[in-house]
Amino acid sequence: MTTNQDLFTAAQNLMPGGVNSPVRAFGSVGGVPVSMVAGNGPYLTDAEGKEYVDLVGSWGPALLGHSHPAVLEAVRAAVDKGLGFGTSHPAEAQLAQLVRSRVPGAEMIRMVSTGTEATMTAIRLARGATGKNLAVKFAGCYHGHSDGLLAAAGSGVATLGLPGSAGVTQAQASETIVIEYNDRSALQTVFAEHGEDIAAVITEATPANMGVVPPEAGFNQLIRSLTEAHGALMIFDEVMTGFRITEAGYWGASGREEGWEPDLFTFGKVIGGGLPTAAVAGRREIMEQLAPTGPVYHAGTLSGNPVAMAAGVATLQHATAEVYQHIDAKAQVVTDALAAALSDAGVDHTIQKVGNLFSVAFGTSQSGVHNYSQAQAQETFRYGPFFHTMLEAGVYLPPSVFEAWFLSAAHDDAAVERILSALPAAARAAAEA
Ligand code: PMP
């Protein structure tokens, strides 16, 4: 039998770190990354034939679970008609219409292939539309890997403890201002000092790349009112949260707080149903600044690919209110059990949760986790033993404490029970770390 170790050894010889995306490496938890060969419902199967309950969900897209029959059927039907035409085709508008029907502010939509491309394009669009240069981002938020957005980024950049990335020029870095999340006075100061030059503030609707860090009440509205007052755009990055978090409707995190809209949104993950699709969306007059109607250039050979559109359409069509109620309820069950197991084992922690997105932070009950500094100050060393005990028991968690856990509509009682029964031993391992 080919083992995970065999595959990893071969991969390391061929690909940097043996992976195509650093978050897949077991850099911070140690050990051999698991090679998966199949996904079905809430389960993944590795190359050695071992089955896991999956709490990564392809890093977000698998809202309905793996290999959902309707999504596979839609993809097969699309494949039968051709893999891509390099022209317009009907499914693009179908997906765009589905997005717009659930996100009031998404008046126009441009499909792209990855979340990185979406945020990069949104920033360029904001600069083009405002004629200003500076972008403001929050430490610990991750907006993909375009040059200007890598400063103090979350996700894999946080896992590896990097301040940013080599290869980003000083000029690019100097056009991004980074401030602490949830820091109202820092935001006010930045606008007081640079208001005339700020093209956009980009923020995760609810940060989930430094672990989950809920916005404090009124923080998103403050971004809205300051950007509006200074002629800057507010970019709401919902690559992770869009069509997943449904606090007040099922259109993503922006619906949580009534009475305002960002100028631009970025979506990804769920809207592609597991295939490479993401989107920039927003107000008509801003979106029309994009080529060919406007002077801001964006293009893509694979943008709006018909097979990806089919997966996205089928996924959103099946993302009903019941689906979200199910995932939210299961998230409550899992977080309650996680908190109980950690408390029983005497592990100081906070559960960081917004809707069905959650993560755990160790040694943080005194401070809470409201920003990246607090997230980084946690007892990260407890996560490796916790993770490996869960893995051994057949539960696949994100291999970093800075990543959110993803449940799906396919996580039924049996799958959840497997998670719950694995938690006490994992909590004890965290206690002994
Ligand atoms: N924005 C956010 C909020 C994300 O979580 C991610 C990916 N995790 C991205 C952007 C980048 O998306 P992609 O990996 O598809 O480039």
C-alpha cells in the first residue's frame, strides 16, 4: 500500500514543502500531511483507506458536504457540453443572478477564478474609482496573496509567523496601512492623518483567518461611516463568510447589521461549489469602471468557466434556509462539547464563534481574542497534540490553530457523534502539552 508518508516524501521532491498551498502542510502541528483520495458527505478518505470526519470542508467551499449528488450531476451535465468556450454563456448570468438575489448590494458581478484575484481586483477598482492610492487592512485578516495585501496577513502567513512576504517591494508595502482589528481609535487616526489618500478599507466581514474574531458591535459601521465621509470605498471580503454565515438572512455576514452596505464585496469558496470561482461585486457605478465599460482592467481566460459556474449554481440552489439552520445547530453542538471537554481537562480557552464559523484559542480567557496580537499571544503549542489526537481518532481538523473549523449540511448526527467522542482525549492532550 502507498502510505501518506510515501506520497509526502515523493511530493517533497517535486513541490516546495510537498504542497501546492502552505496551509495544507502540517508546519505548525508537525507530522506527515494526509493525502486524501476521496470525499463523500462529511467524510474524507486518505490514501491508506482511513476515513475522517472532515472539518476543513475544502477550506470553505464544501457547504453541502463532499460530492453532493446535485452538484456532481450539474458538473457532469456541464462537462458533457464542453469544458470552456472562451465566450459568454448562460450559466454566468445564472450564478450572478443567484448572488445578487441574496446580496442586496451586489448590483453587478464580475466572476474571477480565486479569492486572491477577487480582492486584488477590488483594490485596483477602488484605486481606479477614487483616484487615490492607499489601502487600509487589518492585522490578521487574510485577503489572498496579492503583493499589497500580504502585510500582517492571517491564514498561512499567521501559521508560519511571518510579518509579510519576501518579494513584496517596499513601494507596494508602503501603499498598505495595517492597523489592529477592532481598534476604533486607530481607524479614526488613520483617517484623520491620511483620509485624503485612502482609496479603500478592506476587511473580512467577520475575520476568520486569525482564528475567528468577531467584530465588536458597531465596528463594521464605523468603517462604513469613515470611508463614506472621506470618499473611500469599503470592501467587504466575504470569500470565507459569504453564503456561509447567515445571522440575519442568507446572504453572508453583511446582513448581520441592518441599514448599511459596503461598496464592494468579494466572494469565493461557496459560490464555486468546490471548483475555482470567485467574484467581485458591488455598486453598479463602481463595477462599471471595470473593462470593457471602464478604464480599470481585469480579464481571465478561465473567468466564468462553465463547469465552475454549474457547480456554483447547483450549490447556491441547494443552500436553503434549512441548510444553514442545520449547520448552525451542529456548530452549537460541537462548540458546546469542545468547551466542555477543554474545561473538564482544565485547559484555559475561548471559543471564537460567529454563526457556524468557529475556532478555539488556548490560554486566552483573561484577555479574550479581539485582535491579531491577542490571537498570536495564545498558547499555540497546545494545538499540535490536540490536532493529532483528533486525527488519530478520525477527525480531520484544520492543521493550524489560526484557521476556522468548517461544518456542512452533510454533517449528520453520526458524523457529529464521532467528533464529540474524540474531544475528551484531545482536550487532555492539549492539557498535557
Ligand atoms: N479572502 C479571504 C477572507 C479568505 O479566507 C481567502 C482564502 N482563505 C482569500 C481571500 C483568498 O482566496 P483564494 O485562496 O481562493 O485565493
